[in-house]
Amino acid sequence: MKYGRVLLKNVEGYVPGEQPKETGVIKLNTNENPYPPSPKVLEAIRALGPDAFRKYPDPVSAAFREACAERYDLPGVDWVIAGNGMDELLALAVRTFADPGDTVLATYPTYSLYEVLCQLHGCAIHYADLDEDFQPTEELFTTPARICLLTRPNAPSGVSAPREAVERLCRVFQGIVVIDEAYVDFGDDHCMDFPQRFDNAIVMRTFSKSFSLAGMRIGTAAAQPEIIREFLKTKDSYNMDACSQAAGLAAMQDYAHMRASAEKVRATRARLRRALLDLGFRVPESQANFLLAQWRGTPSACTIFERLRDQRILVRYFDARRLDDALRITVGTDAECDALIRAIRGIIV
């Protein structure tokens, strides 16, 4: 590509999970919620009049941000920014707080988008390997960098680092600490109080998982006002459209619906984990809406993935270090998970 930037020459881009066009597929590969969003979300979108489409939306999503600040016990709207999904906010964090040539720190394994964002911005990424139980090692606390991107719960393992470890990281790290809480609503605790305790902490949330709004692209981040003001300099002018703002606000106003959905996922997660353990998989205790099922037997994890796909059951397989013996399995409905277990049993026996 003779017109392309030199920086992009070796960048392959992020590869999302497969999105099949046909119906009748059991889709357990992209960590979507198997249950629908709140009915109030659909009502809010239907209630939008013609002017909502004719005019530009609120450029700073004020009503939605106010609802987030109230829900998360933050001092005010100036502690929150809204984004076109959390992926945009992650990209903004790199764009806003790192210069080309800087180092970004992350654990390994982690969300593979992080490395792509660094490549696009001309940053180097340094991985601090998690231990065998997917917990942080000393390297995370001693490596200097401009930004640290920490998934909690971790993706793709589902394991959460202890709050005490994240507190230590915020205290000792000299740059920005982004705490990626994409899956936190399926866990036992959170770090949303950290921005009020640490001036370098940014806590991010997505509405794609627990709120069942992956198709709407809604994300939010909490941080001290000085950090939010920097974000507002670099975000797109109108980064959340009218539908997304209405949906996000309605979802926050029906928080109980999200909590009920998350509890159903948690219950199925426990059932699915027990079934996978009984089949001989090693499955870390997950705090997310997915499980990492590690397999040392025959056939290989890759073969299991392929044979499941032949049966129209999609899970995620990563041909990557420390992950090539595992399947990442989204927690679906009980019926979907039962079908998965039956299929795996037929493959490995």
C-alpha cells in the first residue's frame, strides 16, 4: 500500500470473534449476554421523535453521564465520560495519556485489542506475565510505563486480581492506571471507588455485557475531573448518537433488570464450570460471563473448537502463547450450555 502510513505497515488490526449470518447457531464466542436488555431501553428508543435524528445529539451525553455519576456514587458529572463502547475509551486513553514512543504496560494474557491500540499510536507494549493462577506477579508493580491497562476480571481467564493488588498498583505506578471492568457486574466486587482515592485511576465500564447492549456501543469511564477534561479534548465531537444516549440512560434507570440478568449468568456459570471440571478440563474460578477451559488431553483444544464449529456451536480459540490449549466459552442459557457439554462429551470420549 503505497499511500499507507509506515507505522501501519505491520499492523494486522484487531480480530473480533466470528459473527455468523445464519440462524440456529449456538453462539458462545463473543461474551454477549444471552438475555435481552431492559424493556425500558426499547421503550426509550421508540420514544425518540424525528428531531432526535434530524439534529446532532448532545456532544457530551450529559444526562447519561449524570445517571452514571449518581449510580456509581461519584461526586458529579465531571467525574464521568461516555464513549462509543469501551473500546473507544481505551483508544482515547492511549491517545490522551501516551506519546508515540512511550511504553504501555499490560498483563499477559489480556485483551488483545490493547496491543493493536499501542501499535496504531506508535507505542511499545510491555507484558508482565500473570502467574499460573492468572494473578499479577511482581513485574507488574515494578515496570515503569506511561499507562497500565489492567483487565479486572481478566480476559480471557475470568480471574480477578485482589482489590489489594490493584490498590498497590495505583499507589506505586507513576502513570495512569486504567482498570478495565468490562465484566465486573458478573463478579463479587469492583474498583469504582478508586478514582476518588487515587488521582491516576480510571475505571471503565461497558454496556455490552451485563446490560445486553453490545449492539448499541455504550461505554463509560470514571476518573478525577482533571483527567476527564483531558479526555474531552481528544474524543470525537459527537461520539454517542441519540439512540445510544437514550438506551444508556434507560438502562441505568432500570439497574435492577441488569442485576437480575447478571445473577442468572452467574448461576449458569457455576453449573457450566462443574460440568467442564467433570470432563477433565482445568477451569479457573471466573468472575466474568465466560470460562477459560484448559485442556491437556486428546484431541487438542483446537480440534475440539473445530469440531464444535462443525456442529454449529461457536466458542473462542486463541492460537497464542499460554492459550493454545484452551477454549474461552461464553456463558449462554442453561439449554445452550447443556448442548455444549453434550457436544464436547461426544468429541473427547
